[in-house]
Amino acid sequence: MKFQASVSMTGRVPKKTHLTYAELTASVPAFQQVIASQGVLARMLGPKAKGLEIDFEPGATQTLIVHAPEGDKRYWTDAKGAIHLPYDPALNAVQVELSALPKEVGPDV
């Protein structure tokens, strides 16, 4: 027996390159709520939104800097043009800097 499920969710794409962590990650609680609202089997076996996957146009390397109190945290795009940003609500008030506007934002599962 095979079981296959697919969930496709997209978040709010930022319209500026300087914003707060809370503004950038506002979609994560919504992703978590959608997943939690599914049936028991889907919650047990389905994806867990542990952060954001921020997709950029392929080609040039893009960066994201979280200006955290303990020092800047830097993230770079991977080979597929995505940055995987962990979700940490303790950082909600800090500033975030993107090197370019992303094309899509979704849950990092």
C-alpha cells in the first residue's frame, strides 16, 4: 500500500528588502495552522513548517542577513536559488536585509 499526499502553500512575498523578521516570517504561523487543521493522519505524516523557503530568480547568489542581538546571522541561496530560514519568534523585532526581492516564499518543511 502506498500513501502519497501533497501540500502546496505560498506566503506573502516581501515588497521591500529591509523589513522586520516578524514581517518576513508572518506566513509561518499560518502555514502551521493550515497543517494543524488537517486530519490526524495528515498531521502525523505531513510536513512541519519549521521556517521559510525563500526562492529567488536563479543565477546570482542572494543573501539574507538577520541583524540579531547576538550578532548578524547570514544566509545564502543554495544551488536551487533558495534560502532556508529557520523560524524563531524571539527574533520578531530585529531587522532583516535581503539582497534582492524574492520571487516566492513558502514553508520550509
